[in-house]
Amino acid sequence: MEYRRFGKTNKKISTITLGGMRFKQGWDNPRHEIPRQTQDHCNHMIDLAIKNGINHFETAHGYVKSETAFGRSFNQELKIDRSSYYLMTKGNPATADDTRRLVEEQLTTLQTDYFDFYAWHGINTNGLIKDACQTGGAVEELLKMKEEGIIKHVGFSTHGSLDTITKAINTDLFEFVNLHYYYFYQRNRAAIDLAQKKDLGIFIISPNDKGGQLYQAPEKIKKAIPHATPIQWNARFCLSHPNVHTLSFGMTELAHFNEMNGIFPSTNTNDQAAKHQLDLMLKDDSHSWYDAYDLDHSTNLDIPLLLHWRKLWKCYDLLDFAKYRYKELKTPNHWVPGAFATSEEINKIDFSKVPANLPLKELLSELHLALYQNPDEPKLIDPLKLSVV
């Protein structure tokens, strides 16, 4: 295991974090009733994590049973010395009073007197920044609890846009940020650079799942990385940036720890050659160069994200991953913004802003045909019926 200073918190944490959202039956209510199977699973993963050098554990109120299972494992089942590990949890209370009540509940559930790290969970829009960070609001209450010693360090997690992430960092209210960044999604590099300038701790969310479901990577990707597994290579890609401090791994069995150990040392002379091969794959699709970040995003479509998923499909054979992500648009919310690329939505695009040599409407139509999986709604689109505004 390797350890890095977690930004201005000055805590030296393991570069791999055990995330607590994947325990057996962990998402089932009621949250405080823990089946023996779930508790045993949690105990086993924490025990393996500690034996493999992990000293940072992350959970959230939103992970249903996770906080309760963690609390029992650390304090009743395994009896781990509280000073030997760092604990992060998260919540997204709306008001100061809600914040105080929630944190006190979480302290009881996790059977601890303090949290090393507490993140406001899901600052995904500019509106949520305003609401959470307003005077007398939730984040201000978290900072009061920091002054009281109940919380040692306050941060935020985000699935939001680069614009939202940078705005949140620039409030200067936070000491760390949990965000998405991996080889197959590098959009947030500018946010990482900004966080580095402000000396924030940087925690990478879900590099193995949201980073491309690398546990089932296609052969095309595996062949480009003959010296390592895709999970190991992607982890070293992230850790090659010294201002990335820890990656969240939701490990659920012994084999995951064995694979994790193959990441270290986090420098490998063959990694750059593999990156070169993966970079060359962008030439496999003549439209992969266009990211649409320059478009006026006045429609419900998140066009940059849609084109990103299309690039992963066309260039890297990550079709199953693209389908997995696309289906989340069936319940649009600030965690996964946007809408399906139906003809109705495509026809709202101002195509006058689109490069003349880019058949955007056809690309989006093709994407929808390939990724849409809801049997209750029509899947087929006739591109000829799409109007150009």
C-alpha cells in the first residue's frame, strides 16, 4: 500500500479507500436491521482491508445499511482501535437544523465520537451550491461542528459538471472533494488542477465501475494493456497525478484485494506504452474528436455526455458500459442529468452551432438506437424525420 497526504487536512491516507456501498443486501430497508450475511460480509472486507494496508473507509447515509454495518464491524465485531483508521461519511441535509440532527444520528449509527471527514453529498448543480453553502445553511453548520471537534474536515462529493465542481471549489469552504476522473473520463482534470492549487484532498469516486466497468473490460482494451489488468492500469493512471490522493474501491471478495495489490508500486514503465495504444483507438471513429462543450445546451439533452458514451462504444468497444449508463436517464435527476436522445429532443437542438462537417443528429439517433433498452417505448428513430432548427 502507498499513502499520500490528503491535501490541507494533512492526514496521510491510503491511496485505496474501502468504499462501503456494495455489501450484500446493503441497499435494503430498514437501514438498521442488518442480516447476518451482510454483517459478516462487512466484517470480512474491513478485516481484509486493514490487513492489506487500507486505513481509510468511506460510507454515506444514503447507502442505507452501510453506516450501521460499518459501526458494528469497527466497534462490536472487530473492535478496531478508532485511532488506527480514518472514517468518511456523507449526507445532504437541506438546512442547518437538519444537518445537526443528521450528523448526530450518523455518529450514533457509526458508534463514534467524531468523523475524520464529512462530505456534503452530491453538490451536482449550481443551485445546490447556493442552497448548501448559503449563510446559515447546511455547510455552515458542518463548519460549526468542525469547530466543536465533531467533524475534523469538511468536503463535498459531486457528480456535477466541471463548471459546478469548480464553482464549489472556489467557495473556499471545503478541504477535500470527491469526484469522477479516470482514463475513460478525463473531463474533470481542470477541477483536479484547481483543487491542487487550493491544496484540497482529492478522492476519486468509483474508478472501476463508473470508470468503465473495468472488471468486465472488452478484449480490445485488455490487449492494449498486456502487463496489467484494466483495473490496475486505470488506478495507476489516476495515481500518476500526484494531486490525486485516494481511489474508492468497492471491494467485495478476496480476489479484489489480490488484484489491488498488483497496482503497487504505482509507477510502471509499461503504462505509458499502453496509454499510447489506447489513445490511438480514438482514430477508430472519425467523429470522436467532437465533445460538444461549445454548444448552447438549451435542450434537455446532455450532448457532451451522450457523445462521450458514443466515443466509448465506437473507439473502445464499451457498448455494455454505455448501455448501463444510458439507461440511468430514465429517471432524470441531478445525479444523472439529461434525457434520452429521442427525435423530439434532438429536434430542439440549435444545429446552426454544430460544425458543418459533423452529422450530429445522425450520431445521436444512432446512439439511441444502440443504447435504448426500455421495451415499453419505441426505440426506432427515422433520422430523415428529424428537423434541423
